[in-house]
Amino acid sequence: MAARELVVLGTASQAPTRRRNQNGYFLRWDNEGLLFDPGEGTQRQMLLAGVASSAITRILLTHFHGDHCLGLPGILQRLSLDRVAHPVDVYFPASGTAYFERLRSASIFDEQVELRPHPVEEPGEVGAAPGLRILADRLRHRVDAFGWRLEEEPGVRMLPERLQALGVSGPEVGRLQAGGAVEAGGRTVRLEEVSRLRPGQSFAFIMDTAVCEGANRLAEGVDLLVSESTFLTAEAELAAAWGHLTAADAARIAAGAGARRLVLTHFSQRHSDESLFLEEAQPIFPESVAAQDLTRIEVPSRAG
């Protein structure tokens, strides 16, 4: 099992089909488990995908249209049924707080899990985990919507040839990393002399939006971009009217932002073949994949 991977739980847009469940995406990121936009049936899709409720540490909702949130009551109740011991943070547009509370209390159950709601009002950093920042930016839809971005803090990559040349070895390497400098070969060797900056990995989630600056900012330089692609170019007028992207739109966002891999999803029920979306996207952005229910997609390895 990869330490960082996307588990696709559902790829349908407004209505499920025989092959596609409504939205649901679980991102495994080391010790974090982030569930995005759980639509109806997400709890069962998690079972089929082998994702335990206890793996969820955070839930992020882009907006409160039903196909992006109606699975939330079942998820929250399952967390309590399984007596998940850790707190679960929930992020959502602040304008939809009333909807969140209704979903949270949709039926009678014994709430056992500690939920920590985070209503988001403005773009920026909204949460953090060790070595990881969670950011939000506004999307352009028919209702208030936010997209999400994860950024790992940059690290340091040691350069073995430089360590050897300056006579730093064994336990001294650890002391150098911890303290930033060490005495070796009659001189002070500093960390920056024997290392280089290693970029952190990043992930972005863009759902239900027209082309907008928020989507572009979220996608900037990410290793893995998950983007709605509800329509094809032939339906561009529909996409504009309903505040959605075409597959070509999503590909242009990925290409313009310098993303490394694009996952297309949130397909209109009028198209049963995902390859149609791929055919539009790949000429613009070759590193595009079309998501299918219950598939796993690894976050690309670090670029540097």
C-alpha cells in the first residue's frame, strides 16, 4: 500500500450510474487520511475499496450540492459506530454551516467521535498537520465553493559526494542535520554546503467550478491535481451555464499551472465512456488520467 495515494470512491457528477457512484475521494497521505466530497454511497464504496473509517482524519467539502455532501451523515455515524478514537476535522464553506449542522444531525445516533468543524470564510491556510499545510481558495460555481490544496514543507537532501569530500561520516551526519553545522577535518562544515533543498509534494482538489483564478492558484505546480471535467468541449455552453469545466478546460488549467499529473473525474451521466474525456485532455496535457470508481492513483514521487 502506497504511503501517498488517491483512492477513487466515486466519479459521477449529479446522478450516479450503474458504473459510477456519486463523488468521493480518499487521499492517504502518510498518517493523514483526507476524505473529499462524500456523496451518497461513500460509506459502502469505502468498504469495497478497503478503506476503514478509522483511516479518516479530515473531511473536506467543496460545497453543499447534494452529490458532494449527502454521504456525510453516513460517514459521521460510521465514525461513531466504530468509536474512532482520534478527532476528525471537517472543513467546509462557512456560508453552508446550517447545511453542515443538518447533515451532522440528519438522524438519531449516539455521537462518539470528536468532530472539529472548521467553517472557511476566506482563502488561505485553514489547517495543518506535522509537515503539512492545508489551504483553501475560492472557486466559481453557482453556490459558494472552495477548492483545497495540500503542501508538504520542503526538506533537505544530503549530498553524499560533498559529505565525503569534507570528511563528514557516520554519526556526524545526523548531528549536522540536527544542528546545522559540525566540526570535521579541522573546519566547520555547514548543512548548506553538503545538501540541497528538496521540494515538498503537493496535491490539489478542484471540483464544481468554471475556469477561475482560484483554480489556477490551487493547481500551481502540484504533483497531483484532481479536477472535475463534467462536460466535453461540444457541451461548452452547458459547462458555462452550470459553472463547470470541460475536460479540455481541466487540461489547460493543469498545463498552465505546471502540474505533474491530472486526474479527470465528476463525469456527466450522458457519457458512459471515460476515454472521451481523456481524448480531449491528453493532447493538451499528456499526463492526464481518467478516474474510475475504486481505482488507486499514486501521488507522483518527488520531482527533486
